[in-house]
Amino acid sequence: MSQANTTMLRHFWTVLSKEVVDALRDRRTLLRLTVPAVLMGPLLLLALSGLISSLEERAEKREIMVAGIEHAPTLQNYLLRQTFTIKTAPADYEKRLRDNKLLEPVLVITEDFEPKLRAGQQPTVALVSDSANQRANSGVGSLSRLMNGFNRERATLNLALRGVSTELLQPVQVEERDLASAQARATRITSIIPMFIIMAVLYGALTAALDSTAGERERGSLEPLLMNPVQHLALVLGKWGAVALLGMLVGVLSCLSFIPAQWLLQSDSLQAMFQFGGREVLAFLLLQLPLAAGLSALLMAFAIRSKTFKEAQAGTALVITVVGLAPMVSMLNPGGDAPWYLWVPGLAQNTLMMLVLKGETPSWAQLLPSALVGVGLTLGCLLFVARSMRGAVAK
């Protein structure tokens, strides 16, 4: 290795060490950014598991809220044979549903139910809920399926009494086959994990990127630093390396926080399906490398032209918004993942991490676009930062 390369490498490590130490020294800012990035994802996952657990517990109780069950002894007999416990709805059930005080839908039966049923007519029942009351509205489907079962039973009995084959009611037998693995089914809930890890990397790099550029310019220490006999390339690479390293550090903490979180899941079914261990952590971190490198350079490029730290924060708000909203594209697109997803920073990492959560291994063809974009973004932005620093020295 030549003397020039050795000197540049030594300067790079010196700048890198200085920037990392300076960033870690500001513990208050570091904690303000890392604690939400590390805890928000697991806390939301635990909250969702609590909701699922409560819904499963309600399903296991097999309770049904009915108003006017005394008018339908035939239906009452059917419900009891299905091992359901019938609870009488309160008189003001509509008001309670609107006020979110009643968390179950109500089956309302009119007085003419039994006479119409015996006469071969079609009585009407009402499934009363409130779509704004999510807990109550979630029970409408199971209550509707229960009434469909009663309808099928009555139709079968009527046909049997008339000597008609009951198979006429179902000329085609349908069997359901779910091709999704247990891990893939769990991603309906765990799809929030990639988004939180992406944001953890972003916020981990944000403060260091702003402080090492606009922050030093505001404090008046950037220009004297540039006057030192240090190659600008080593200086830029050292600052960028520190920013990317801190972003990955927060990403590591965010990934690791989901391991103890899965042990605290309240839903037994979700806990059985959700598998997040060393393989997933390692894969997630490797997938974040292009994103951490590219975002660190991009944040520095936005901040280097700013004169104050607050001005740089305003300038990088666009980057935070775009990267934060990028994973939402795949959630809102009903047409499935498109090939161009893999070329968009943030969205590409979200797509690839979802494959890992489903138990699949991304192919090289899927990994290459995000790597190329990360390298291109890094080189382009670092060249811009170096040019801006040279301009600052010239002034």
C-alpha cells in the first residue's frame, strides 16, 4: 500500500472515530431518537397481539347477544345445540353500541318470527352493529355465519320432509386449501416490523448526518476542520462512515427488540406462527446495508448546503416523509408486488424483508436492484458533499 493510501486510511479512521464519539456523547438526543425507534415497533406488536387475544377469547366463550329470543324458540334450540350461551341484550343496546360501551353485535328478533317460520314464510332478523365500533363490528361475520347455518338446517329439514334429496342444496362440494405457510399467515400482523426497522435506520443516521454537516457549520467548526491537512475524500468518507454506522447500530437494536417482544405475545396462535430469530435478524441487517449507506449520504447532501441545524432539519423532512411512506405502497396496492418496488429505497427493503418473514429466501435478481441503487445514491451524494466542502474552503 502506498504512503498516500496509508495516510488517507489513517485520516479516515481518525475522522470516523471522532464523529462516532461526538455523536455518542450527545446522550440526550441519542436517547430521544433511539428509544422510540427501538420500542415503538414491539409495543405496537404487543398491542395488536392483545387485541387478537381478546378476539380469540371472545370466540372461545361462544356467547351471543340477542334481543327478543323469547320470540324464537326454534332458533334458541339451534343456538343452544351449537353450544352458544345466549345473553339478553340491554334495552338501550343501540346507544351502547354507538358509545362503544357494548362490544358485541346484537341479534334482534321480532315477535312474528316463530309464526312466519311455521307458516313457511321468511321471517326477518336484524344484525345490529356500529361500523365505528370496531370490536362489535368484528363479531358480525361470525354471527352472520351462525344464522346461515340455521338457514341451511331449516332448508335441509324442509326438503327432507318433502322427500327431496338435500344434496340439491349443494350441487358442488367445495374444499378450501390455503397455500400460505404459517409464517406467511403471520405476516398479516407482523408486516409492521420492516417499516419500523427502516425508520430506525433512518432516525439513527439523521441526527449524526445533520450534526456533522450543518451542525458544524452553525458552530463555526466546519471551515477550520477543512483547513487541516486532511484529504477531503478521507474527511467525507469518515463522516459518512460514522453516520451509516450509527444508523445501522439503531437498526440492530430495533431488530433485537422484536426477539423478546415475541415471547410476550398474548395470542397463542400468533405466537405459534411468528418466528423471528437469528436468521431473520441477520437477513434484515444485511438488507439494510444499502439503505443505510444511501440514506446517510443523502441526508448529508441535504444538510451540507444548510447554514443551521434547524434549516437542515426542514430540508431533510422530505427524505423522512418519502422513506416513511414508501412501505405503505405495498400495503395499499391490491395488485401485488411490482418489479419496480425493488428499485425504490425503503420500499425495496420492505419488500425483501416481507419475503424473509414469509420464510422465503430472496434471489440475487431481487437483491441486486436495491444494492445498485444504494451504491449509486451513496457515490452521487458523497461527490456532492465533497464538492460542497471544497466550495466552502474556497469561500
